[in-house]
Amino acid sequence: MNGTVVDFTHFSNTIAGVPRSSNDVHHGVNPSDGKQLWDVPIASAGDLDDAVKAAQKAFKTWSKTTWAERQAILLKMAEETQKYGKELGELVMIEGGKPPPFATGEAMGAVAGLKYYGTLEDLGEETVEDDPEKLVVMRHVPKGVVGAILPWNFPLIIAINKIGPALLTGNCIIVKPSPFTPYSILKLTEILQQFLPPGVLQAMNGDDTMGPMMCEHLGIQKITFTGSSATGKKVMASSARTLKDVTLELGGNSACIICPDVDVNKIASQVALGAFYNSGQLCVASKRLYVHQDVYQDFKKALVEVVKNWKTGPTSDAGIMLGPVQNKMQHQIVKEFFEDCASAGYDFALEGGKIGEGNGFVIQPAIIDNPPDSARIVREEQFGPIVPMLTWSSEDDLIHRVNDTQTGLGGAVWSSDLERAQRIARQIEAGTIWINSFEKPLSQAYFSGHKESGIGGEGGKLGLYHYVNTQVIHLYRGDVGKAKL
């Protein structure tokens, strides 16, 4: 930052290019030990108005910069983010409860995302028709001011998946982090101000009223939201009052299908990652495991062996694979799933459920052995370290059971018969399917939800179109000039 030492223990909102504090503050909680983290200011309605005015002012010139100029700035932002990757990773570890390697991986993922958008080609103009009578050209223009409302499970990488395309397409963006994990994105926004005109990129921590205020603000043209389906419906309803464009990336109850032709020992560790990565707090995680009856027992044994040998604990413990659940509210929800399975008498292939010592939100992972399809653990998204395993035999019946849900975010199919895997994948009613891989969203691949898992999408060149308005110009070549005397 031009020689300035970055303080990673003091946090401000960034409005119009400068730090802004507040008389009202709150703090995150370290999920590893339950202790309070640093104070963070709570933005007011007046702060939001100021941010919108700054964005509107900046948009007048930022939207007129060239695509190449904006690409170059994103690449500079990527370089600067990488410079502070260690410190940003430590923030993600502390606020999010991620094991250190995965926290650093998220910071590096943010770098990779900025680099990707910094090299993505221009949307350009398309000639629809060109004949002696007329020329019809279609072009794409930035929407204006974008409001981004972020979740707590991947605060940095999801922010970049919104900031990158918004800035590349010529928009200005106001980012609101989750109050559970405000620190990493507030600090990164502060660091990146040196590359941008004031008002182009702003970040504001707020209370429960800030999201609705952003959705209803007349000066914001688009809302992009990642979070639960229930909150997504509220975002859409609030945004409808001003007919805002919305992109919603919402919850899922993704199915992972294991075919009988796999070597269970080869895939068990990868399936386990798909189900339990980030302690199951991944929107597209495998939340239902459908295992063919011919390999069910062998796969269960292999999966249990993998997961029981993982170390689960606070981020201060060396060698952990799974950290705590991120917050007290979600910790309680996950405990309720454990209690429901126990009270219903379901078998635990891996018992789990043990609460860590101290005041943190550590909880040991569990695998539920073939509960009924009607079970809560099957019907609802757990978003925690507990997953059901179910058997299947008929492919037609399997597809019906997999699709018997109101969500459709992702899914995975494991089979050595690639034709069969693709046949099954194409019948799953979800936005992204992985074949012979656990769930790995990529910046370069469009990511969207079907059903109640979302509207619109993000990632890849297609994702850019959600940040632009399309304009078509019809030019008629007829002579309309004054007659020459």
C-alpha cells in the first residue's frame, strides 16, 4: 500500500475511498474458542447513502474506461492480494474456523479469481444484421451500482467472484460481508483502494437492517446474494420493490451417486472431502450419499475409515482436517440434526456428535447409515459435519429420489463407465454436476442453481452477462438529410 504498513488488527468500513468508523460497533467470534474478535463498525443508513452517492459519481468515469484498462487493474489487485496472502489467510482462519491450509487456500483462490477476470476477453459487440437497408448491432453496457451481500462460509473467495465480474464489466460495487466474518473482506477492500478511483469498490459491515436497505435503495441497480434459500426469497422480495436485477446463489441438498463399478478404496477419500470439506459448510457439498447396494457395505467401511482418521478440532491444533462450525447459530442447527437422528433411532456408521472442549463450536463428524428418505437428515440441508448414506439399485428409482427436492444446486456421479455416468448426470435437476470428482467450483465455469437454489449465476464468460444491460442499435441507412439547394 505505497509503503504503508497494513494493520491487521484494526478494521474500518471503506466509503468513497477512505476508512470510516462508527459509534456503533460489534465483533465477530472466533469459532475455535468462542472468544470475541476485534471491534468492527456498524454502517448506518447515512453511510449507505454516502456509499451509493460515491459509487454513482465514480461510475460516470469508471464505466468509460476501456476493458483493457480494467483488466490491467484487476491484475494489479491480484498481485497485491497475493502479497498479503498469508495475513489474509490468517484472518480467514480466525474468523471462519478454517484449518490453516484451507484458509490460505481461500486467500490464494481470491488471487486466482482476480487473475482470471483480469484475462477474460471483452464481451464485444455483435452485428445482428448488416444489409444495404440497415445495420443492427447488439452491445453490452454496465448496469451501474451493484450491491453484493456475502455469506460467512467463504467470505473472501465469494466476494471476489462478485467483485471481479462487476469491476471488469464497468460497474461500481458495494460489498456487505456477513457480520459473522467481516474482517478479511474489509481489510482486502482497504488494501485495494490504491488501484481504484474512490467509490468504485466499497465495503460496509452492517447489522440486520443493512441488507434490506441495500435491496430497496433506489441508487443500487443490482443485488448479487449468496446465502440460504429462505433469505434469498427475502432478498428477491425486497429487491422487487425497485425492480432490481438479482443474482441469487442459494442453498442445496446435493446428491453424490456411487455406482457399483468403482473401486471404493480409490474414491472414499474424495467423496469424504465432497461431504465434509469446511466441516460440511459448503453450499454445493455432497449432502446425500447414494451408494449402490452391491458396494454399500464396502464403501461404508472405507468412508468411515477415512473420516474417523481425520483430526477435528480448533484451528490452534496442529494437523486438523476439520475445524469448528463457524457460528453458534449454525452449531445449534447441526446439533439438532444429531439429536433428531438419535431420537429417531437411526444407525450411526460413524457416531460423531461429540462437542469439543471449551467454548468453541467444534463438533465431530458423523455418517448416518441408510436412514429413510423421509428423514430430516435426507430432506433438509445440514450445512455441517453430518451426512446420510443411502442405498440404491434401480437407476430410474435413483433419479426420482435424487430429484425429489426443491433445491438443485449440484451433484456428483462416480463410475468407471463414463457413458453411464454422463447419462445419470444429465438427468439430475441441478446446475453443476461433477463426474469422478468431488465438488470443485471454478471461476471459469458458470455456476448456477435450479429450482430454489438460485436465479441467474456466476463464473465464466456467461456470468458476466448478469452484470450488464444489453442494448441494440438499429441504424437505417436511408437519407434523412436536408435537401441540398
